[in-house]
Amino acid sequence: MALFYKPPAKKPEPLASSPRPAATPRSASARELAVHAAARKGVASRPLAEPPGGASAAGASIIDWSPGYASIEVLQTNPGLCAVLENAALLFASGQVDPARALLEDSVVNDHDTKLSPLAWLALFDLLQRANDRPAFDQLAMQYIVQFERSAPAWDERAPPAAAVEAKKGGFVAITGKLSGASATQLLGLRRAIEARVPRARLDLSSVISFDDSGARLLAGLLAQARQSHVELTVERPENLRLALDASIRKGREAGQGAWLLSLELLQWQRDQATFDDRAVDYAVAFEVSPPSWDPPRGGEQTIATNGGVEASVPMGGEPETLVCTGVMAGANTPQVNALADFSHRRNVIVVDMIGVERVDFVCAGALLNTIGRIEAQRKTVQIVGASPIVRALLLLIGISPRHFVKKAA
């Protein structure tokens, strides 16, 4: 029995839980929108900045021991993207150049992350160069020097404004239908370009569906004249005609001299001496005459356009070393992406020159990412050279790793 009275203990009243403030909805960033759009379009799910691997707090280079690659790879964990640059890259990819420029111009002054992103500044320099706005470029250069305490990019006097690129191109001649003696009218423009030595002249053979002996002789003679006169000429998309010529000369003498001469002439422009020498011997045996001499166009290399916006840079040995992409790359089935898949055959290192690419849209960037992934699954390496900063920002955003971007050799 207790000696002292103890009042019964009161149960503590439960504390009223204070209501939590409702979370403020956050707007989706360009990166999240890109992931969502990529998922809807079937773009392979990959990291937006880097493939799997550890990351250091300072953003330094690290080593990825992933078994998916043939060797140790050094990865850069900070590709220099910020939210503003991601949005500007998407605007530019969709053709909205002025809004992209306005966004970057405001953000390099007022947005903290953009101020610290060198790639964002370089993308703005890129847009100002494209717009041929030298005063704004020089003003931004002064701001860049103050911000980063290093030299700013120099204005490129050689780069014409985007609107003037087409105007400065040389003459263009296209042959359509059957290449015959009646094609002399279509080839009149080429003859005049050769006589006037028009720079950067182009001959499009993509629409030639057949040929006869007189037409083949006519074109072979003009190409030989252009080559011997050292006229700067690009032969565009001759694949169909070359296939038809190859099929014809298998008949030997029956094919006619025109087919043989045109085939040999195209090999001169392609700088494929090994095939030329073999075919020249066959020509001499078939017709019992001396074949044309090997005398390719002057210069260290000659380019033959293989598709719209795609060229194969051909060295002296005749085997293309670099896939050169130009123009606007848009859509999932763009010729540039299709050519990359074909170009990767029989090569372990695939070099893609994008210095002449004006713009890449979002869908094409996703297709390019998938193509690179399939190539690398075969333990091959893809290197991208010459991509401008605003184009590079989009490719980084879509998931192409910084390790793919290399400096163009001097």
C-alpha cells in the first residue's frame, strides 16, 4: 500500500500535426523533355551526358571499366551543359535561331549557371558568327575575357554568313534520264563552266537511269577536259551510273569504248588508282589500244559527293578516310545517318567531319545516337570532328558522349 496519494497520470494529448505546405509544381527542364520525347520516339535510353561509370565531385576525368567497350576509356563527367543551353540547343534544332540567341544573350548576363558554362558562351559566339554580327561578337568577346580571364574565340573571316552560303556556290549541272548524244544540251552548262573555270562547280549524276555509247563518250570527254584544265569540280552521287557501267563492261568489247572510258574517268575523279590500273589493262586487252594514263585531279585529296549532304574524303590510296556531312540534318532517315552506317563497314575508327553541318534537328540527333550505339556495339570507335558548339550542345543533350568529340587535325 502506498503511503502517499499519487494522482493518476494523465495521458498526453497527441500533438496536432501541422499541415505540410503543398509542394510547388516544378516545370520540366529541357533535359527531362528530351528524355520524354526520346522515349516516345523510340530513341535508345542512354545517359544524357555520359555512359555508365563513376563520377568525381570535381568533374574530373575518370576511368570506365565497363565490359561493353574494347578498352579503357577516359570519360569527362561534366560536358558543360546547363538548363539554359539545353533549351537554346532545342530551339536552334527546331529552326528557332533568333529565340535561341536571345535566350543565351540574356542568360550569360543574368543566369548564374550559364555564366559559368564555357560551352554556353561558345554556342552564343557560334550564333553570332552565323548571323554575321561582328559588333555583337566583339562585345561578347570582351565579356568572355572578363568572365574567364582567357582569350576569346576569334572572328572567322573565312566563314560566310548562312544566307550567303548558297549564293557563293559555283555552277550546278544535273543530268537526268538517259545519258546519250541528246544530253549535249544538258551538258552545255558543264562545258561553259569548264571554259570559264567556274570555281566549286558541281555535276549531279543521281538521276541518270541509263546510257549509250555516244553519251558515255561525251561525258567522259568533258570530265577529262575539266581534270586536265584543273577545274574545281565535284561529281555528285554517281553511284547508280557507276553500277550500270560496271555491269556493262563485264561484257568486254561488246560494251563499247564509251562505257570503258567513262568508267576509267570516274575512277580518276575518285582517285582509285588500284581499280583504275586493273581496268586500264582490261581495256587495252579488249580494244587493243593504249588506255588513258593515270592523271587524277590536282590536290592532296578529291571529294566525290555520295549522297545529299554527305561526301567521302578520298586520299591518294583511293579508300575514303573521313565521312563529310554538310547542310541540314533532319529526320530519322537523313542521308547523312544512313551513310554513317554504310561507312562504318571495314573500318575500326570512323571519323565524321561535321564542320559543314548547319543544323541537326532533334529526331536526327536521336537517330545518330542509335547509329553510333550500334557501331560501338561492334567494338568500333566513332569520332566527330568540327561540330559547332550549338550543334555539339544538342548532341550532348541527346546522349552522345563528350569522348566522341575530337579536335580536327591541323
